[in-house]
Amino acid sequence: MKYKKWSLEEKLKILSSSEELGTVETCRKYKVSTATFYSWKKKFDSQGEAGLKVTYDTRSKELKQAEEENRILRKLLSNKEIELE
């Protein structure tokens, strides 16, 4: 099953829907687990909208790029060490 990425707007809509429909019905309607819902609610209550902003995509891409660069540099270093022997 593919992981769903929720936008800030979607999260806010879901949280506001719970006031009218209740938590369980909202989670069913939007197919969100209650654990995810309460995690969003906790972040929103403590940090506001900033707590719900999607930031993991950027860090994930940057991390993958850094790991790939690191792998290439290690290979180059290994080749240079072999040349020096």
C-alpha cells in the first residue's frame, strides 16, 4: 500500500471536520488512522499551522543526495588509495 502524503490544507480541513463530525467519523471519512489524526492535532495545538507543514520531502531528497555523494567520494578515495600503493 502506498503511503499518502497529506498537504497542509488537507490536514487543516480534516482537523476542522472533526469538530462537526467527531474524531472517529472524520477518520473514517478521510481514511486517516486515529493515531495520525491525534498526532496532527497535538502538533497543531502546540505549534499551530507550522507544526503541520510538510518538510520531510525536502530533507529526504537532500539526505539521499548527500548519501549518494558520500558513496561516490568514498569510491574515489578508495581508488586513489589503491593507486598510491
